[in-house]
Amino acid sequence: MREFILSSFMPGDPDENLRNDDLLLEGGIVDSAGVMSLVLFLEERFGIGILDEELFAESFGTVERITAFVAAKLDS
């Protein structure tokens, strides 16, 4: 996930420029189109379906939140 975000939205930035608690949307790292790209990546990479009603900042606001969201989807 971190590698995807870094390569897609922060090309050329070193890994340490993205902390797991950085706000992705509010911090300007990912825009609304980027969220859709991230969703497609997660669906393909982890074989999960993500519904429109699941697209909340609580789930996609930080790397930590995305990780927890994917883990919950995989557990269900």
C-alpha cells in the first residue's frame, strides 16, 4: 500500500516522506481521482470489493486506516 501511494502520488519522494498517520486527502497527497485509483488497486491486489458507501475518510484517510479497513474486509 505504501509503495503504491509513494509511486503513484509521490513519485521520487523517499519512503520517509510518507508516515502511516499522514492525512492523505487533507494533506494533498491523494485527490478524489486518486482515491478511485487506490480503490482499484486494493480491489485487485487483495481481491476485495469496496462499495461506494464504504468510501469514508475514516477508512481511507491514512495508510493506517486503509490497512485496518483492508484487514477488516479480509476477515469478513
